Amino acid sequence: MMIIRPIERRDLADLLTLAGKSGIGLTSLPQDEDTLSARIERALKTWQGELPRGEQCYLFVLEDSERQQAVGVCAIEVAVGLTEPWYSFRVGTQVHASKQLNVYKSVPTLFLSNDHTGHSELCTLFLDPDYRHGENGKLLSKVRFLFIAAFRERFSARLIAEMRGFSDEEGRSPFWESVGNHFFSIEFAKADYLSGTGQKAFIAELMPKHPLYVDFLAEDAQKVIGQVHPQTVPARRVLESEGLRYQGYVDIFDGGPTLEAEIDQIRAVKESRLAKVVLDETPMRADAPALLVANDHYQSYRALLVNADLYDERLHINAETAAALGVEQGSPVRVITLISQEKA
């Protein structure tokens, strides 16, 4: 059975394994034991209520219960940019015009911004390649919306997700080569590692404070602005199916797009509802809709996918599923269809 749960200290070895498989570009999952251990401790302190808002982060794992192994990870930062600046490039336009010369030209630009300060962020989404089948990816990504819906008061009004930008099979980022490399004079992998391990002060010290003209960049760099890594395409589609959209902000390292939305307008947040558990050992219908179900227990959060029908706000599940969720007959659970009915 595949179960979503809060991360625990015992997951460090599995998290290191996942980091080793993630490759260059996933800055929030560096292959560094000290950094990942500190990330786990920060998540545990968040659940224990020991951190200020700007330091809070919820970190979840997808566990294969039969192997007792964490095979996926995802996270939510509660409010970015409150303890250290949060940087993005805003894709804008600058107009050059002269009536006398009859010249009018609009030029695309990149401007360093902190516009997302205070927003909540979806991050650190990675699923072991061996488990990229069925609905595991959707479960891992969308469970964060269900958690936000259950504990809405803990998050901001707006939600963002920085998507991994394009890099080739050798780990080369055209955007970095044309932009960041000129200001940092280090390899993309090194900058990626420094950012992922929390060493971000160099961004403020070295990045240009004036707009960059996109037309001055290499052609291959221009083409990847706002584009995602090939492995990230499915993750982008999942978020867009819930209502997040690209609004003209990109990552300063690889040019990947930032998706964003008002939290209360996200499908899984506004359409999730509570149902009561009915224990039923009748075999579930294979053609029943896939439902994402969570127990809404803050300290011992559990979520999984079930194929079941809802009747009068009652969810019929068997004893094994109930035990995995940590619920019993009559317990309330939060439910949302895995796929929007309009797009099913």
C-alpha cells in the first residue's frame, strides 16, 4: 500500500537515496546529509509548533508500506522570503520609442524581484523513477492541497510552485550559461548545490539589479525561459489541472516557470469535503472513482488513494484501509476526487 505521512528521522537514508536520483536542478533536494537532516528537523519542529512562520516547512513522504521505504517526497513552505530574500526574475517589457525617428519597439526584459515574499510554496516534489506508474505522482503532488484545505489558517492567501527549468542530459542549463554564469563564474551544478544547501547570500551580492534584455541572451537561452525540464512536464500538468498558472515569473538559475494561484481558488482546496467512514468488507469496484482520502489528524497525518463511492457523505472502506489511515467506524475523513470532474 502507498501511504502519505509526515517525514520522520528514520527517513534520512531514504531521502539521501532519492536526492541521489533527482539529478541537477532540484535545488531543494541536495545530496547532502547535513542539509537533509536539518530539513527533517525543521519539519518536525514545524509540526511541534516551535518555529516562527517564516521558518515553517511541512515535509511529507510517500511510503511503500510493504517495503517500509520512503519512495517519494514533497513539501510545503509556509511563507517564503520572511527570513531571507526570495528572488525571482519577472519577465517584463520595456518600450523604446521615438516619434521623431518613427521608431517603436517593445523589448522583453528580466528584472530581479522579491514579489513572492510571504507566499506559501509547493516544493521538493520527487518520486523514485521505479514508482512513476499508476497514480503515485498525482497522489504525491495533490496531497499537499488536501493538507492545506484541512489546516487553511496556517498558510498564506497565495500559493506558488517553482518548476524545474530545462537542462540537457549532461546537466547543462542554457539559461544559466547565458545569464548566471556571467555574474557568478561558477558551474550550474555548483550554484544549484549552494542554493540547495541554504547558501543563497551570493545571489543578492552578485546578481544584477537592473533589467536584463532578453534579446541579448543566446537563442537557446531565450527559448527555455518559462519552460520546464522534460521530467517535470507531468508535474506541471498536475498543478495546472488544479488551477495554478504561469504569471511571468521564472527561476533565476534555470529560467523555469513559477506557477501560482489564490489558495482558495484551487480545485482540491475549495472542493474537498468531509465524509464519515463506514467499514465495509465488500470488494471495492474497480470502476469506482479514485479518491484522495486523508484523516485530517495534524500530528499523525495520513493520506492514500482509494477506489470507492461516496453515498450521502459516507465513505465505504475496508478495515485495512481504515487502519492505514488511522481511523475507525464513524471517523471523519477529508475526500477529493483525484481528477477534476470537468476534465475526467
